[in-house]
Amino acid sequence: MDRRAMLAGAGALGAVALLPGHAAGLAGPASRIPAVPPLPGPGLDAVARPRGLRIGTCLAQARPGADAGSLANPAYAALVERDCGLAVPENALKWQAVRPGPDRFDFAGFDMILHDAERRGLAMRGHTLLWHYDKWFPRWLIEHDFGAHPVQAAERMLRRHVETVCRRYGTRITSYDVVNEAVDPADGSMRSTALSRAMGSPEAVLDVAFHTARAAAPHAELVYNDYMSWEAGNEKHREGVLRLLEGLRRRGTPVDALGVQSHIGVFAPTTSVEEVVAGIAPAWRSFLDRVVAMGYRLVVTEFDVRDRGLAAAIPQRDRDVAAFARAYLDIMLSYPQLNDLLCWGLTDRYSWLRSFEPRPDGQATRGLPYDADFRAKPLYVALRDALAAAPVRPPRPART
Ligand code: G3I
């Protein structure tokens, strides 16, 4: 039995971590992370594998004394070892983290994440070679002067970034979000950024990014990643992503899959999650059918559940989150083009949602499989059951 299989079957975890100093978000001189309760039965990835699926999560960078979702945190590492065979850096491989300047790279943070992940037998995704949105560019890039020949200068900068990352990590990264969120959900247009203004068009930026990634990482799955959704009001975002995908195919740009972030949510106050569930399939299957008809595969890249429209009472809220998530996951897992499903964290304790989108009632969002004390919730059971019921699919085709 390999190390991963052994860890995945581990029942009694009981990891207790003592963090010296103040931990972010936890009071007291020495923060105590609660013990991870044992959970009988195989982990999520072990349930997924016989179906041709893999389960993963994002990993934060370890910060001294910080209570974070990193593998340096024994409690979080225990969950990852139990439930995951795949990982992705939450922030450590973004331009803001690795590119402090036009002529400087700093991979120390991601190197540590990758080392710790490989020791645990985790496969690694690369997120992201380019978040095509000025809001998330480093300040120096937005203000950069591309000189008298901006097209060539910007293309050289972008190529250098993609080549530097891809060549540094080689086959240690098996799939990349080459471009993230290039479509403006407000009108479906492609975002204008400092790079696209210098290179002449957003299409030129995407084509350079994907072609360079293919040349520098011929083994890797290349993904366009975005957060489109099915609800009324998201039509322009879906149509904009479909136009982007059609354009990539028309221009012969090498893209293997659409990353479906899956930050799903119940946003408007609702007392009937069944009504919300009934509203998913029609528009969402129509969108996904058009994507796979273009020959794209699918990756669920950042799954979590935003529950602000649900009543605060936890037992009922957890049941509704689980029912909503199960309905969504059954749709996604019905596509044989899907092999990898990653959560954007495993425990509510470290979810980005806690700061990004607090509930109006001030209660903590409960959108991940484990609660803030590492206890499995009904959402964990819903995810595990959806995986167990998923149709078996061929493994993701290896790129030669
Ligand atoms: O590391 C610094 C820290 O040194 C500093 O003291 C602190 C206060 O400014 O900021 C810290 O950086 C923060 C970083 O998360 C690490 O915690 C950034 O400000 C903050 O903007 C960043 O937020 C991340 C966000 O992407 C923007 O990069 C979230 O953690 C992360 O969950 C979120 O993930 C995105 C995906 O990449 C793309 N899809 C949507 C998803 C959710 O927004």
C-alpha cells in the first residue's frame, strides 16, 4: 500500500497543533488548534479514484505563528492527507507573489508548498500563470512603461513569466490555470489590462500565454479558469466565456479544459433550497454542453458554497448547503470530461469567504466540508456520496 493510500485510510487522526505566538484570527498567547476528530471510512480521494476522479484542495503559504490552511499546520495537513490526492496554491504562484518586479522572481513561498505537497504524494496544479485583470496585477505592472515598442516588450515580459514558471517546475506541475478570469461578468467582454493595452488586444495576450505554456510545459493540461454561473443575471458572463472559448478554438490556441471555479451560492434569502436546486440544471447543462461540444474538458477548480441566503440556524443551514451542493455536484460529475475536483479549502476555519463575503447576520459562512473545528459536516457527506455515485470515467488523457 503506497503512502497515499495508507494516509487516506487513516481513521484516527487526532492531530493537535500548538502554534507559538498569536495566530491570525485566534486570541491568546499560544493558540491551540483543535484536534482533528477521527473520521471512519476512506477519505474523499480514496472514494473518488475508482470512479476516475481525483479530489484536491488549495494550500496557503505557511506564515510563522499564523493559523492557516497550509501543510505546515498539522491539523490542516491531516485533512489533506485523509481526503486529497491533488493540490493547488491559493496565492503563492500568482504574479503578486512570485514577481516582485519586472526583472525579479521570488519562488520561495511556492517552493515550500510544492516540497511539502510532494512529500505527501500530492499532484500539483499551477494557479495561475496570468490573472488577466488589472485589479490583481502587481502595482509595478499596471504602471510599467513598455517603451517605444510596447507590443514586443509586453509579449517578451509575458513569455518570460510563463517560461520561467513552467521551466522551473517542469513535470512537477501537471496542470495550469494559464489564464484566470479574463471575461468581465458585467457585459461578457474581455477585460482590458496593462498587458492587453500594450499588446493590442486581450486575444493577443491569451494566445501568447497559452502558446508559450504549451511550448514550455508540453506535458501539462492547459486550462482557462473562470467563475461563470447559471443564475439569471449571469447570461452575459456565460456568453462571454463561450465566445472566448470559441475564439481560442478558431485561432488554434492550445487550451485543453475550462476551469469551472464553482464558488456556488444561495445568495437571495430563501426558505426552500429545493427551488434553488431546481433552477440549476436548465441553464447550467446548456452551458456545459456547449463547452464540451467544442472539445474542452472540464475541471472543478475552486469548489465551495456561499450560504448567505440561507437562515442562520446551523443544523438546517448545513442540511440545505449539503442538498444544494449535492445537486450541483451530480450535474458536474455526470460529465465524463471531468476528472479533477478541487475545493477552495477544506475547513471553514481558513475559507476566503470569511473575509470576502461575511453573512449579513455576522454568522460565519459554512461552505466547506469541515467546520472551523475540523469536524466533518453534512457537506462532507454530500461530497463523498456524490463521488461514490459518480459514473466511472476514463482517466484524464495523458499528454505525450
Ligand atoms: O500575504 C499578505 C500579508 O502579508 C498581508 O499582511 C495581508 C494584508 O494585506 O495580505 C496578504 O495577502 C492576501 C492574500 O490573499 C494572502 O492571504 C491578499 O491581500 C488578498 O488579496 C489575497 O486574497 C486572495 C484572493 O484570491 C486574491 O488573490 C484569497 O486568499 C484567495 O482565496 C482568492 O482566490 C481566488 C482565486 O485565486 C481565483 N478565483 C477566485 C478566488 C476567490 O477570490
